[in-house]
Amino acid sequence: MPGYGFIHDKLEIKFLILYIAARVIEPVPFDTMLELTLCDDAIDYFDFSDCLADLVKTEHLTLSDEGLYAITDKGRRNSEICESNLPYSVRQRCDRNLADCNRRLRRKSQVKASSVRRPNGTWTVSLSLSDDMGSVMELDLMMVQEEMARSVEKRFRQSPERLYSQIVNLLLSDAPENADGGKPSPESGDQ
């Protein structure tokens, strides 16, 4: 049974879905649309599902083969016309949720880590970090075991800026280390 809220019928749920789809920065899966739409206590899962399917049928939204929903030009036009019908408090809550969602989506697109098995049985881990201006770092590493590759991927995703900073600091340090890990000796000519 729906709770108390400001959204009272399926038409308002459709307005809300279009409002969200027009503001999310990239196509999103069903679960993300659901999470963002349930910002009002009066909306339930079944009404949401029906409305989302209707919006795809009426070509206000598209559903990709990967299961991602995106707004169409028709949906965007109708969203602009109808958004003022949504209660202000619902739009405010929705905007806060969208800001958080868009931050997560942007982060996901800027930090990438993947592994590929090589013919010799080792693994190549590809790590990349970008920002709004483009690529910041791309790094391929060879790992001897899949578990190591997965661990490197996970750690990179958790703190890519820290890794980038450590690599830059190491490369820019004043005293490069020799092969045995110590400082170069004056006799070696590596000054």
C-alpha cells in the first residue's frame, strides 16, 4: 500500500520519471531509475514499473539492449512542459538524489580498471583515470595471477588519485634509487 506523499496518480509518476531522465547524465538501469523515482512515499514499485514501461512504449524513453533507460527528444520536450506540475518539495528531493547519482556516474566513467588474460597465462591489468579535460593516467600492468589482478583493480578503484600522486612523486623525486633499492653511489656515475 502506498504511503503518504505528494504524487497521487500514474500521470504524476510519469512526469517524475521524465524529470529524472532529463537530468541524469547518462543512460541508467532499471534499479537506478527506481531508486531515484522512489523519492516520494506515495509511489510504489508496481506503479513505477507500469509507468516506466508505458514511457518506453510511447517513445518518451528508450531501453537499450544493455537494459539502460534514456530520454528521447519527445520525452525531453514533454518533461520541460510538465515539470512545473510536480510539487516543489518532490523536485527538491529529487534534485538532491540526482546530484548524488550524477556524481557517482561521473566517477565511474572517470575511473576504469579491467583485466585480460594473456595467452601465456598471466594477466594484463589496465587502469585509467580521467577528468573533465581528458585522460590523466593510463597504466597497463602484468600480474601473474587472476587474484592479484582483481586486487589491483579493486584498490585502484578505491583510491586512483592516491596512486597517481604516488607515481608522480616517485618519478619526480630528487634521488632516484638504483636497482638494489639504495641511493646511487658517487662512483657509479648515476648522479
